[in-house]
Amino acid sequence: MNQIPINMKNHWMPFTNNKMFQKQPQMFQKAEGVRYWTPEGQEILDGSSGLFTCAAGHGRKEIAEAVYKQLMELDYSPHFQRAAPISFELAEALSDLLPEGLDRIFFGSSGSEAVDSAMKICLAYHKAKGEPQRTRFVSRSWGYHGVNLGGTSLAGMVGNRRDFSGVTCDVVHMRHTWNEDQRFTKGQPQDGADLADDLEEICQTYGGETIAAVFVEPIAGSIGTIVPPVGYLQRLRELADKYGILLVFDEVITGFGRTGSAFAAQEFGVIPDVMTMAKALTNGAIPMSAVAVKTEIQAAVIDSITADRPELMHGYTYSAHPVACAAALATLGIYKNDGLFEKAASFSPTFLDAVFSLRNLPQVSDLRGYGMMAGIQLTPGETPGAKGSAVQRKLFDEGLHVKATGDALIFAPALVTEEEDLSGMIDVLQKVLGQADL
Ligand code: PMP
């Protein structure tokens, strides 16, 4: 294929081996619904909702119009005892969607900012409650919590942590919940709730009273969709309560209908103390994230301060950006008006059946899935990760965008995906993963 003439020198591409990168990246020029188009005009079905961002499909006019209107009315508003009305409107709309009690909301611009903000809020809470020694965190092997220094410390995908180990926070990792016996399990594995007891063991080893919070993705997304065993999240909740540890759900991927409920917390019936969200909050159109905390967490932090200074020395220039708030409100309107969370729940069996039709292909060694997200594990190649990136490239050439992570694919199309689009995506997966040699 002809490549468009571009100067590749100046843009340092994220998560890319820039030095070794010989060819042009596969590029997107245009998007609508569940499709992208390359600069050369090739149609690419979007099997990963962008990066799990564009749940309502690309090119939503409602969002574009809300953003334009807000830009012309109030393009930016500063903090420090000041705010824009639209930020309160969004916080209220979000609290209506969140589990009851999680109704105090702090805004940022990325999932990574939400995670680091959540960590600082947990530390501030314990300090306010007279337990300043709770400075250690627990997270899980194979977890992903963004790339700021807090999230890098929590990272259970060790490649993200390795180069920064000298400056990371004190984090102890539990085991991940996947094992060989779970291969090809659709939905939640029945066995494995006892893996949550790793938290108890960590409390006994390090002292539960030293731990501020335990961070988990309810479904581990970035590693390739690892679904929690039945009872696992419930057990984590019990143990967190027993040791006075805050339970944080990182719902940056699982939020906004991906599981068939507004949030995985409601889907699995386990309410965390703190929740992070981003991505589909604005349908990916404008960067925005949020941390929701229980009423009493904010109350404790606020009440702890008497002097004339903020109780939480934290915030970003772009926190609660009015244009992002407008994009988020328009997005929440679409989710509601189009019934997209309900659609995800009712379409999920069709989606998962389609994914599991790939079961016997030569390149598939495991399939996992829940709601509208699935993981397709490839048979291992000689160099870990090499097959994943080769397959990602081949799928694109054949007309499908799916994100690879190591040797797994994260297949999570938009919640608006119709059966016909899904069949088109599955056809491409079948064609590429059906090849004996890759
Ligand atoms: N947490 C989770 C669970 C994520 O999946 C991600 C992004 N994939 C992040 C945090 C970080 O979000 P961002 O890339 O917007 O900083």
C-alpha cells in the first residue's frame, strides 16, 4: 500500500519502539460508527472501541455539538474557590449512575490522573482518621493502573514498572486470578475466590494497619480480559473491611456499560469505597477522568482541616474542564437515550458466542469474556509479544482494529455494534487466526 508522505522525526509515539520502528504506523484518518478509515481510504472495523473509549460509536453529533457550544460559551474556567456550573451538573449526573453512596466526585483528564488522585485521597483519608501510618498499597499481578508514578507503582504488568523501580511507592502485589483450568471459560470462573485471601496474607505479613488501599480492576482489562472468579470481589470486600483498608475499583475500562451494568461494581454486586473512571466517560472525544468516593471519605478529609488552606493539596489545571464536562454530559445523555447499557447486556450472549466460535482455530489458546469485552489468547510464539504485534498488524491489513497486549487480543467493540458488524469482525479474526503459520 502507498504510504502518505509524513515527517516521522518529531512525534515521539507513546508505547512504541520508536528507534526500531521502520515503517509508518498504521494510521487512522476518519471514523464513524464502528468504523475507521485510513488516509488511503481503507475501511477498518473498530474491534476495540478505539482504546475502550468510544462505547457509543465514533462521530457522535450530540457530543460534537455540545463541545462546540461549550467552547463558544465558556472555553475554560479556573479553580481556587471558583468553578463552572456545568461541573456540578456533571457530578450530579454521574452520582445518579454510580452505586449509592459513591457520590463525591473529583475530576481529572486521564485514567492515570484518576488513579494517582485516588491514591492521594486514600492517604489523606487515613491521615484524617488518625492513621497516618497507612501508606502502603496492595494491587494485583497483571493489573494496569495507568502510567503516572502512583499507577506505575501499582502496575502488575511488570514491564511498566521495571524501569522506574527506584522511585515507586510501596506496593505489595496479590496473585492474578487466571489459571490453566479456566481456559475457554465464558463469564466468571467458578473457582478461585480464595485467591482473594492473598490480601489477608499480606495484612498478616506487613501489618494490615500499614495498608491504605487495595486497587483492582474488577475485570483486568489491559492484560487481555481476566474475569474475576465468582465470590472473589466479595471476599476482597470482606477482607478490606476486616482490616480497615479502602477498596478501590479501577473502572477505567469496565465503566459505562462495558459489563452490561453502568459499572462492574453494580454488575458484580460489590461496592468499593473509591472508584476511578475515564475513557467512555466522554466517549473518548475529550480527555476526562473522575474519581468517585463515598460520602464519608470526603467528609472525613474535609473535616480534618481547620486552617485556611485546601484540605486536599491536589488538583489539575484541567480538572472539571467545562468542555470535557459538556462532552461527558452529552455522552451520558446518549447512553441513557439509546439505552446502551441495556443493549450491551442483551447483546452480550451473541457477542460471547461469536467470540467462542474462534475456539478451535490454530492460533487460539484461550478465550475469555464478559459483557462486551473479551480476551483472545494466542498460541505462544518464540518471543513473547511478537506474535501479538504481528497479529495486530495483520488484522489491520485485513480491515480490523483490535488492540494486542503481549500475546493476547482485547476484543471490545462499541456498545452500538450490530450483529452484521460483529460478523464482519469475526470473519477477519477467523481469517487471520485460522492461519497455521504466523
Ligand atoms: N486504569 C485502567 C484500568 C486502564 O485500563 C487505563 C488505560 N488503559 C488506565 C488506568 C490509564 O488511563 P489513561 O491511559 O487514560 O491514563
